[in-house]
Amino acid sequence: MSKSTTAAQPGAAPYPLVIGHRGAPFLAPENSLEALRVALEEGADGVEFDVQLSADGELVVFHDDDLRQLTGRTGAVSEWSWRELSHLRVRGANRDAPIAHLDQVIELLERPHLLVNAELKCRPDAVFGDANRRLADALARRLAAIDTSRWLVSSFDPSALRHFAQHGVAVRLGALIDLEPTGWCDLLPQRTEADVDVGVDVGVDADVGGGAGGSLLPLGDAGVELHSVHPAHSLVDSGRADIWNNAGLAVVPWTVNGEADWQRIAPLDVAAMITDHPGRLRAFLERHGLRRVAASRLP
């Protein structure tokens, strides 16, 4: 879909949107300012990145719990102060770059019509529950001070996202769903034998039908007002996409990296695709006529 076609229809946008996963990690070190900047230069409609807390409570943009793989240093992000972290370099794409602070990312991404997806990078072990809540508190306080009309906050952890929501910040919320059971398993409708093969706990009644005939169970104690669902791309088919859309949830699969998966997922009713290759994905969608104009369903 050409830009001119999109511009001719006020309030519309080309779908699926292209979101750079940790920026453009094959072209610059993941989650770095450079990676986010390159993703936008590659034509991404938005970017996704991970946020966690340093030892002194600063919001750091970094994915791994441990620093070793990306920086060569030992210890967790939560064990280092921001001053210490700011001197480390993230390695990737045959180069290195400084670790980014969320304030730097906010400044970089201050531009209209850009989707900004921040993931609360929560520890999965229950012993870290307090740490997850502190992260949610800190992110909510920071976002309360800026225009968040184009922001989306996502998490694998329902309790952390619910805690974030209690702050009342005007930010859309998204549930991340992986192949392994998570607190959001009630959002994964049962529909094929494929999930049984990979051991997914779908969290629905055994008599729930497949495809568009399925349904979602109430979230109960994990309940939070959600705007979107972010499933691993292998969990997405037309039936599930229909169910999620009928439930009022924008569908944002991740991490969609190969042409076969682009071809499979793009024709489905998905609002966006999160990818490590934003430039290549956008070119593929446009080359094959797989972007369509529709009313905006994301921030």
C-alpha cells in the first residue's frame, strides 16, 4: 500500500503495522538507541523494547536478566547502578553501543504517528514479585509525565500489568503469550492438535470449539482491561485471530522473521507484526500487496 493511498484516507493506517523488535537487532545492538533509530530509518511503523530497573531504581532498556551475553560482564541489571550500566557497551550486529536509559528512548521517539511498545521485563519467579511491582510503579510514574497517546505497555505477567494499570496512566495494555503456559493462558483459545504437540496449556474448557467457534474464558483474578494480545507467531491462525478480534483485542504476533511466516500471517486480521527485520518485512508486505488500509486499532 503506497503512502499516498494511506494519506488520502484520514484516520486510516496501513495494516499490518511493522514493529521493530528491540529496534533492528540485525543491524545494530538490540535495544540500543542506534537499533531503535535504524528501525525507524528502515520504515518501521513502531518499535518494541524491554524495560527493567537498575539497582538504584532507574529505568533501563535491556532484555536479558544477566549482562554476560550482551556485555561480557557478570551480574543482573538489577545489581548494577545506572551510572555503572551507562559505561557498558551492548554487543551485536558486529558493533557495540551504550545501554539506553528510558529517558533517552523517550526523547528519541518523540514524533507523531509512531507506535511505541514498552515491555515490562518481569522476573518469572514468584520470589521477584516485589521487584516486578516496583518496575510497574516506576514505569507508570515516568509515563504519567509524557504524552502516551501512541504508547502500548505489554507484559507476560498479568499481576505486574494489573499493578501498572492501577496508576491510571492513559496507556493501552497488551498481554504477551508464549508457547509455554503463562498467566494469560485463558486468552489462548483451544483450536488445533498442534498446541497439544508442543505442550501448550490453553486454559479453556475441553468442549470449546476450534476456529471462530471458540471463545475466551474470563480472566478472573488476572483481569485487566486489555487493548491487545501479543502471541508467539506460531500460535496464530485465522481461527484464533478471529476470536481475539471478536473479543475486541488487536492481534500483534511476535517475532515474525521469515518470508514463509510473513506470507502466512499478513493476510490474517492482525493489527501489527513484531519482527527483527522491519525494513525487509515492510518491503515484503508492500511488494506482495499485503498491506491494507483500515481504521486504526493501535495507539
